[in-house]
Amino acid sequence: MLNSLTAHSLHAADPLPSGTVQIEKGIAYLGADRAELADLYLPPTAPPGELRPGIVIIHGGGWTGGRRDANREINIGTTLAEHGYVCLSIDYLLQSEDPAAPKIWPRNLHDCKTAVRWLRANAARYQIDTDHIGVIGGSAGGHLAAMVGLTGSELDPPSPYADQSTRVQAVVDMYGPMAHNRSQIDRLVDPANPDVETLAKQITPLSHIDAGDPPILILHGTADTTVDVADSELFAAALAKGNVPHELVIIPDAPHTFHLQPKQRDLRPVVLGFFDKYLKPTQPAK
């Protein structure tokens, strides 16, 4: 089903010509047997033959909640689509808060990686540049976005679209938990599992950093009481040690949850500038 949003001019950056961002809602990107769906945000204009970068948007919610069409995800999807990006905002498997429920890791990460594959598998239909795919997420979505970027082709799901790569070329992590945190790990990994220490390391982004990782932009607010800003500072230091291109942007007085236009600072130029640098190849001189 197609919806549309009017594309408003952004003072902070130069958008595409005014028009409408098309939103294709309720895509069964994981297959017909899965309840988790996705919304696709398409740029207002698409000249024939012109390829556009793709971006996967991953919602937050502590791995136990959240949805693909929350205000933050709509803000991100609309903003990026206005500037020429094809965005897939996804639901993914959530961990039940029932203590007796089985742990889902790494199936939530598998869903995120499948979204990257879906963009590549549908590239011809939506004019997507398969060599330039990015990922962005907030909070738990920031953690999963980082994991998509840092694991490369490791921890890949066996299907669907197994012939498509899960690798991305740019990552934006918005205040995601990155350190080896026992309380967050216990949400996704059974502490009684004999392999718990291996799984705890596996679930921690800092365990996967190497020089082949894609560039990463980190955004974090100093008033965050859910994930301490020190987490992102530790992440940035680890990326520097691993020779991974990165940028850490700390927003004074910003709380845990914000989209691209918090009252403290308009972050659209920062995020768009980052994605443009790494996902839009230099146009040949005329």
C-alpha cells in the first residue's frame, strides 16, 4: 500500500525538488510466515536509470519493544528519502519480557541483516545502488546497526536472499549501548547457557572491531540517563584503536531518545553529510 508525505523544504540542508516522499507500507521483507513488516520510504523523484543509495532504519526499544513507524523512524525515513535515499524501516523479532521465554539472540540481528539483503534483492525495482547501502538506528537499534556494520558477513542468517551480501558501507549509531553490559546481555542471552560467555562477547559490538569495518557516525546526548555517554566515548576510542573511520558527535543536554531534529541541535546536516560522503559516489566531471 502506498502513502505519501509532503516533502517540506529543510533550512539546514538542500533537499530534492519539492514533491512527495512515497511510503510503501507493510512489506513482508522476512517472508509471508513472519509478522514483522517494513515500511519503504522512496525519494520524490527518480530519473530513469539513476541509482539511489539504500538505508535500513532500525528502531529502538530495549530489544523488547518499539516499532518501525514510531515518530523517530518516520522523521529519519522522511528526511533521508527527501535527500535521495531509499529507506527501509523495519520491525524485527523482539525479546519477550517473560523471564521464562526463550532467548532470541541472534535472530533479531538476522532480521536486520535480511533487510540489507532485501534492499539488494529489490534493487532493480527501486533503482537502488547495491554498492552503497547504509544503516541507522537509535538505542537498541543503534546497537543492532553497529552490529550489522561491524560483523560484516559473520553472523549472517541462512535465508532468505542468501545470494545477497549483508555488508553495509556506512553506519549511524544513535546512543546505542556498546560496552559489555551484563544487564543488557541478560535480556538476550540465558545466563544459564553453558556458552553464555561466548554469547556475551558475540553480542558486544566492541568485540567485532577491525580495520575493514565501514565508517561509523556516533550521536549521543550528555543528558542520557539510559545509556551513559561514556559508552559512546568508549566505542569511539575502540574504533580509533582499530583504525575504523568514525566521528563522535556529543550533543549537550540532549536526552536518551531523539530524532534528527532535537531542540538542542539540528542533526540533519551532520547525518546527511555523513551518508552523502560515504554512500553517494562522486559524480564524474561534465
